[in-house]
Amino acid sequence: MHNCLLFVPGDRPERFARATASGADAIVIDLEDAVQPDAKSAARAHVAEWLAAGGKAIVRINAIATDWHEADLTLLNSPGLLAVMLPKAEDPDSLAQFTSGLPDGVPVIALIETALGLWNLGDLVRVDGISRLGFGSIDFQLDTGIEDEDQGLLFARSRIVVASAMAGLEAPLDGVTVNLDDETVLASDTARARRLGFGGKLCIHPRQVEGVKSGFMPSTEEIEQAQRIKAVAEEAGAKGAIRLDGRLIDAPVVARALRLLEGLE
């Protein structure tokens, strides 16, 4: 599972290799918000050259309703393309038309960035070809007028997590942390994302990579507790619920512990 994705502007090709070397699970070369309109064509050419030369990346293309979307689609046959990230996923019919026209096997990460996208989420996750959701929290705040980045976005975050689980998608990606200078803010944002059920987080600077990756790794205490739960469950066999440290250990608790341990393999 990719739990740390790092954005890099598509018009800054000198940063592509540096971003790849950052330790992020994958880089997202951005043709959308990070690139000004007069630089879109040049950015597209840089991305095509990078992917053709052996580079690997997810590419965030421009939204379906924009003037640059059709031209961006020419990149989707590139050999190094790991996935395509689609911003402003809102309309199920438009999304289905988009995914049906993709080359076979290209994963799609759909970004939920608007009130309409969140409202239509139950239908969006049923579209064939969607592999994962991401939360475009900054754009979502702009669209909705929600200023609170924490409790104010709890409903949106939880709905994205629940919809992903309902549709059997990979656990979603939380939005970016714009504060680049305070590691405690990043740590807090990452811990919140993990608690809420996100499987990863989007980053906008290489210095955020280590904090996000470590934040999604289980702690030593969590691993040890999972191992203890596994051990007592195996000892109890099929005897049903058991006790450990005064807590009830039933089937869902055991399954969660086993899932944590499997993720370390």
C-alpha cells in the first residue's frame, strides 16, 4: 500500500528525480493546480519525456471540465504511468465515461474536493475503474466555506473513509498539510488521518515524507499488543471471546490484530 505520495510540479522537471529519491512511496507529477495555464503544454511535454525515459509516477491531470483535460489524456499510454489522479470528481456519469476510455489496467485515484463530489460519493465509488479516493481538503474548504481544518472536516473525512470501505477500495488518502515548518502539525495531521481510517496522506514537500511514512507505521507497543492478541487467540482456539488485560478479545479484535501483523510482512 502506498501511504505517502509526494506532489511535484509538472513544469519543474529538474525536481522529478529528487522527488523520486525522497523516500515517498510514489510521486505525483502535477499538471493541475501547481502549473499555471501558460505552462500546461510545456509541463505535459516534460512529463511525457520523463515517463518515456523510464521514470515512474502517478500523474494528476486537469479536471474533466477544463480546457486542458483532453490533451492530458495523451499521457495515459505512457509506460511509466503508475496511476492517474483525477481532480474534482463530482459527476458519476462523467467519471464513468472517463474511466471507460482509459487503457486497460490504469488505476484511477479520484479526488473528492467539492461539496457536490462528497454528496455524490456513494455513486462515484461504484464507477468501474476507481481504485482509490483522495481528499482534496484545501479545495473542499474553499468550496464549502469551512474554515476549521479539524472538526469542521470530520464529516467529509469520515464519509470518504466509509465510502471507500463500502466499495472495497484501498483505504483513501488524506489531504495535504500546508504547514511546512512545524513537524508537530504534520505529526498531528498524520495521526488523525490514521485514526480516522485513511491509508495514506498526500505531501507537498520532501521534508514531509519521513513524518508521514512513520506516522502510518504501527508503533512498537501496537505491534507487541497485536502479537499478544494473536497468541492468546491461538491458545484459546475456537472457545469464543477471551480476556486480555481486562479487555474482551473477540473475533473483530483478533482480525484487526492479524491485519496489522500481516501488513508488516
